[in-house]
Amino acid sequence: MAYIYYLTHIHLDFGTVSLLKSECERIGITRPLLVTDRGVVAAGVAAQALDALAGLPVAVFDETPSNPTEAMVRKATEQYKAAGCDGLVAVGGGSSIDLAKGIAILATHPGELTTYATIEGGSAKITERAAPLIAVPTTAGTGSEVARGAIIILDDGRKLGFHSWHLLPRSAICDPGLTLGLPAGLTAATGMDAIAHCIETFLAPAFNPPADGIALDGLERGWAHIERATRDGADREARLNMMSASMQGAMAFQKGLGCVHSLSHPLGGLKIDGRTGLHHGTLNAVVMPAVLRFNADAPSVVREQRFARLRRAMHLPADADVAQAVHDMTARLGLPTGLAQMGVTAAMFDQVIAGALADHCHKTNPKTASADDYRHMLEASM
């Protein structure tokens, strides 16, 4: 049986950040904690949000790392409680929004954050007590503003998902104006994240025709505009379409994702040169060709002519190699095309494979992957 759930308020247009205060009033947030990062602050984008919230007592947490961590969730939760906050406004990329979702859990539920991880059976423990959240994306990639999940690196090093409809932001304010001037590299990496979401959720085997339609339209928009947005940060039409593609990818991935994400999650948790933080969107772009080749003969993919439909959305020739097209796009955008370029070595494969097999996205791939399958995909992605 298909379960289809689309229930949040989405504002998509230039200038919609001005709606922040009225959306707080609608939801009942009177003392928000604004969750952001220092890059967003330095770019002046956080100031735009604070201006829109003028008149409300706002606390600010600006220490979101490039990949949200359990330690930072704890630190921000302490500030949330100390300031007497009753809701959250996340302004930033997927990291800030996911960090805010972690706060929404920890500030209102007992125990350690690990208790609520999806693979630990924690989803059912997340209740309607979760703090209300408004999400304001400043990149066009993760789509976390319309998604029920968050990905957080725990104290034990695992990069795990937290999923509940109680974490779905009460409002998504998608203002493409906030992405104007985003650096080319970040535009490309986050844009490929959106494209990966659209492709992978479309290939997932669950029956959800609305999600399929949303994913294909998002893919068409993202594929047609990512190079323009990367080349010219002021291209308003490209920025609008990339913001929509990002939102649509996440609206669709309630259907499920697959091996691209079951690999990119543990890859993103690796410590390389003493640091954790390989970019999620770049990882998706790098491993996607190998995963596409693995999935090409999956029964549901073949039966439903999924690759033919992908080619049409991407305006590729009828006989085009979709995996090669993704690889070539990644190269044209100036992103790494191999894991070795990102510091990954074969010695790390066992750790990544163990994480992939345990990941929540593993079971929704159109074809079940074994440890050997994952090893082959990693080798092909080097």
C-alpha cells in the first residue's frame, strides 16, 4: 500500500523571507532560536532573516558545522532552553536545518539523541512534542525544508538518520534570492544533491505516482539549470528553478532513496586528515554513476522503463548512457569525479560498507546490494 503525505506550508518566490514573522505568528512561535552558521552570517543572509523577525525576542545559534553533530545539537539545545525558546527558525543549508531538527527532538524529549535514530527504532519515539520549526534554505540542494528526516553525526562517529513526520518543518520559506551569489562550487555540489534526490527517489520501487511526477519535473528543472546557476550566480531564473528542484527532490524522497545515499552517509562520516565533513552533495554526484549502473537491470527499473523516462527528463538521446551523463555533468561543473580526489582510500571501504548495509536507505534501493556489490561500487567510484 502506498503512503502519500504532503502536509506543510511552502512559500516559493523571491522575497518570501519577509514572511518569517507572520509565519511565526501563524504557528505560535513567540521566542524563536535562529539556527544558522557563520558563513550565512558573514554573507549577510542571517541579517535578512533577523530583520524579518524584528519585534520578536530572537536568540541566535550560529555554530552549525558543515555536517551537523550530536555535540552541537546538545550545545544548541542548552541555548534553546536557557533563552526560554518555544520554536526554531533554521536559516542555512541542509546542515542548519538538520541541526534544528535535532534540537526539536532533544529540547522536548528525554534521554540521548541516539535513542531517536531511525535504525535504532527511534522514529516512533519522536512525538508531537517536537519543537515547531520554520526552515529557510540558503542553498538549493538538500530539500530538508520539506523533508521529515535529518542526518546527524553521533558521538560514536556514525552518521545516522532521524525520521518522523513530527520533524517536518511547519513552514518552508524558499526564497531563491537568498541563494544569489552563492559560490560556484557550493552551487554545483548542492545542485547535484538535488539532482541525486530526484533520480534516486524516481528509481526507488515503491508505488507513489505523485512522487514520481514531482521527481521527474524536479530533475528536468535541475538538469537544465545547474550549469547556468553555477556559471552565473546572479541568474534569477536558474536560481528559482534550482530552488524548486531541491524542494521537489525532497518532496519526492518520502518514497525512498537507495544505494547512492546508503554510501554517501557513511562516506560523509569518515575522518580524513583528522576532520569529518566530505560534502554530501559531492559524494552523491561521485557515487551516482556506479549505483546507476548497478540498478540498471533491477526488475522494477526495467519493467517500468525508468531509464527511458530519466533520459526524456534530462533531454538526452534515447540511447544515452545516463550514468556517463551524470559523470560528465559532474566534471563540467568542476566537482571531483572520484573518491580518491576527496581523500578516500580502499582501506576505508570496510567501514563504509558496514555503514551502508545498516543505513536506512539500503532497503529502499530497487535492487538489494550485498557487501560485495557495495565494494564494487566503491571501486568503480574511485
